Amino acid sequence: MLDKLQTQLEKQFGIKFNDSKLLVEAFTQGNYLNEHPNFKGHDYQRLEFLGDAVMQLQTAQYLYKNYPSWDEGQLTELRIAMVQTRSFASLAKQLSFNEYILLGHGEELNGARNRDSLLEDVWEAFIGALYLDQGAETVTNFLTQHMFNKIKTGFYDQFIDYKSKLQEFLQKNGAVQIKYQKLSQSELDEHNQQQFTVAVEVQGKVLSTGNGSSLKNAEKAAARAAYQQLTQK
């Protein structure tokens, strides 16, 4: 079942599990056991528990070492964005983890294979299994290649609600009027896509602008730029 994943992990990351039972366990959901009473393994829950702790420590340690000028608030903000359901689910999907989960029939019919909460659990269970099988150094190397290297690309910005953070920052001393104003909208290109430009205004003053493929994305970009400008002063 997981031979293809084993091959992928070895080719891409140089990882080959010594105990393949740990890998199977990391991808086994509880309902699968209920429907397959002759299955000898366990579900992923205990590995998930361990993997959660390993992920928290590894991420905090990486940020602490690699961003020495950041204060506690900045480190915490990025760590929270990195170690949450949507982030883990996205990372798991990139490695096609959803294809290998052993699911019960009912869960399969309900679309659990692509459910973010399940993929988060499997990601953490995989990290727990990798830690038990190969140790902390291998986990660090894997996360550096597949997770930590995405920080500088802005990958984790999508998991931070900058509009809420900007509102909270601006209204810490009382209510203010925050408005997002569309400045421009391009024509459809050959790929049937558009670009929007939005300004975020406070009390009629423009704080920043942002671009995106939709109004929503442009608003997020404007809020992110404004928040970062204000908090880095």
C-alpha cells in the first residue's frame, strides 16, 4: 500500500523507514480498524500525539535559531501560522499523503481523504513515526527541505488573517473606520484571469495597497502590507 510513498520519500528526501509498520500506523485511520478486524496494526492517534510535540519543538527551535532579530511576538505569529490545520494539510497534499490513508468505507464516501483535519492528523503522525524510526536529525532535515524552506517564499502568509490583525492593531485605542477601496481591475487575460488593486484606508488616509487575482486576495495583500509597515516602525 505504501510502497509508492516509500519510494517517493527515498528519492526526494533520502528517507527509508527501518520499521515500515510505523509508516503504516501513521496512515491508518480508526474507522479502518473497525471495518478490518483482522488488521494487526494500530491507528495513528498515538503517533499523532508524539508528532504534535515534535513539530512544535522543531518549528520553535528553527525560528529561534534562524531569526535572531525577531521578538517573541513575531516568532509566535509565524509559528502559529506554520503549525495549524491548513498549513499541515497543504504540506501533506503536496506529498500526496491523502492518497495513502487507510480509511473506513464510510469515511471514504464522506470525502475524508481530502479533509484538512484528517490530513493534519496524518502529517503529525508521520512526523511522530519518522522521529521514532530515524531520530530528530532526520526530522529536522525533512522539515527543512519541505516545510521550513517555504518561509521566505511567503507560503505561510495565506494562513495569517492580516485583515483581522490590522483591525485589532488599529483599534487597540478605540474604534476607527477601516475601508478597502478598489483602485483598478484589469481585463481578462489569455488565461481568463484578472488582477485587482485595492487600497486600505483608515479615517480616509491610504495606508497601503495590494494586488491579487480577486478582490478578496487584493484586500488581504493590502492588509498584510499595511500591518507589516505599521508593526515594523
